[in-house]
Amino acid sequence: METMISVHCLSFFPNNLILLINRYLNNLILILLNAMVDIVIPFVKGRYWDEKIRYVLRSFQQNFNEDFSVCIIGYLPEWCRNVTHIPFDDDITRHTEFNLGKKLKIALERFPEFIWTYDDIYLLRPVTLNDIVAPRVNEYLGLYTKEQRGQGSHYDQLWSTYDRCLELGLPGFSFQMHLPYYFESAKLARAFELFKIESGEHLAQTAYFNLFFPGEDKLIWDHNKVTFYHREDFANQPDFGMAKFLNHNDVGLTTRLKKKIKKTFPEKSKFER
């Protein structure tokens, strides 16, 4: 996108000065265009407590200290507005990571860079883009023996990703933190080429951050989040403390936690009718 000055009253300016002004305006436009951070959220209709995405959006408006836009891939609630919507029908015969892989592929083809987050992650305190860009690591997977790997679809995907990392000569850390993730699409596309992310066999976050490993000295081990994964979790920690992020699953989302979330984010956001 370029702009050229053609105002008659500036016609007496030297040509080189007008060119400098044009260049300045073009750079300013690029800065303004790039200042908006794209937040991408995959959303499925019929999941437990559909209203949670309302409070996720409220939490971002309240606590994300950047100019941002929102894109929802999947189901769009009737009350939602001021978002980019990309329809997507989940294949209910396939596991979650399969559908997420397809949605993530859509996002990387749409945005040059973006924040990928979920409908059960809330911002509790002021958060900057740097807080999200920071590579938060879960654990080093090389410490486990094959007998200690665990069972279930998530573990199958995690260890399949780890084994592929070793094949490629990559470090082998787990970055499955269930926090907002920052992706550069050109890099993410390379991860899709080397890992089976789109089919859901490999986990995108662990693949991406091992492939573009920042160095152990730059890893962030402080997750700065409060989690609710079991029914008794809220009774054990009814106060969110100083955590910046909140995450829950369906089991941990008790009636008491719902009330607390509603109380924490009472103000209607610009994304609601």
C-alpha cells in the first residue's frame, strides 16, 4: 500500500522532500497496519458451558495491553460481533487435535502472525504481547523412559511428537502449556511440513518451539497461571492470587468457578451485542 502527496499547496516543495515525506507516510501506514495483534480462537458449538468464550473475550479486553482483533474459527455465537468469523464444521468422528490441526492451518494461511488461544483460557491481570511471545516450557521429555510415557490419546500425540523431534535432531521439550501461543506463520508452515500437525498426530506447540528452539537460557519455566482440572481444585484455591492466566477443563469448571469467573469479568466487551 502506498500513498503519494498531491496537495496543490505543497507543489513548491522540492521533489526530494516530497519523496521523503511520502516514504515517511508509507512507513507510518505499515506500522499502523502491523500494530493490530490478531487473536485466533477455535470454538466448537455444544461444548460444556458455551458462555465461557464470552468471558474469555471480556478478559482479553480488560487485560490485554495491546490493540487487537479477534478471529473465531468454528461456531460463532449469536451474541458475538466485531470479530472475523471463519466457519468450520468439526469432524466429530475424529479426535480434538485432528480438528485443531485443520483450524490452525486455516489461521496460518490467513494471518502472517497471530496469537492462538482457546475458549477456556482467561487473562486475570495485565498481559502484554511479550508475556505471550515468551517461550513457556512444560518439561523436558528426555527424562522419561518408554515405560513411564503414560497412556491415552494425548500421550500418544505427545510422544509421537517427541520421537519426531529426535529424528530431526531437535531438543525434545514439551511446550504443551495450554496458554496463549504466539506463532509466526512462515515458521509454523515449516513445522506443518516436517510434522503431522494437520492430521493431529503431532502437537503443534511442541513441534513449533522445538523446531525454532530459542535456547535453554531463554525458556520460561514460571507458568504464572492458576488451573482447575479437578472438582476439588476451586475449594483448594478459591483466590486466583497473582496469576496472570486461568485455565480450566470441563471437570474443573464447577458452579462455584463459573460464578467466580462471571464476577471477575462483569463488564460487557465490544465483542458482544
